[in-house]
Amino acid sequence: MVTIEEVKAALEEVYDPHMNVSLLDMGMVRRVEVSDQGKVDIGLVFPCVGCPAWDLIQNDIKQTLSPMEGVTRVKVSVEWHHAWNRDDIKPEARLIAKEHGYVI
């Protein structure tokens, strides 16, 4: 069976295409659940409403997690009831964002 820790480790390799920083470091991953049957549910928040990269990010998550041993399904959903803000970005990610011209 796949574990939450394994899923989170794999998510370190999924990047926000605008910032070139992992979704975890951006503070966009709010929920990771794994059932006994291998169903993985990921809850995300986005820095902006109507993010044009939503489909790309969702597909990247599914392509990264689906091949993992023990994963039978991957569901990704936006959790609009959580707010994202700049304080959610890890310090290391802030440095990378600044290198790409973003003011954080």
C-alpha cells in the first residue's frame, strides 16, 4: 500500500509551471489522503482564481502519482474554502521565485 509520506515525496517533483517551484513548497497542497484501497485524494489551493495552469497541474499530479505501486486512482480537487497567501510559500521557494522576477 502506498503511504501519505510516499505521495508527498512524489509531489515534491510536481512544479508550479509559473514559478518553477514544487506545489508543496508553494503551499498549494492542502490535503493528501490515501485509502486502504490505494485511492489518493489531493486537495489544492491556487494563488489566483481561474489559474490557467489548473489542467496542466492536475495532469502532472496524476501522471506522477498514478504509476506508483499501490495507487489505484488519483483525484485532484480545488479546495476553495482554503485561502492561499504569500505566507504559505517556503523560504527556499521565495528565493527561487525572486530569481524568476516575482515579487513575493
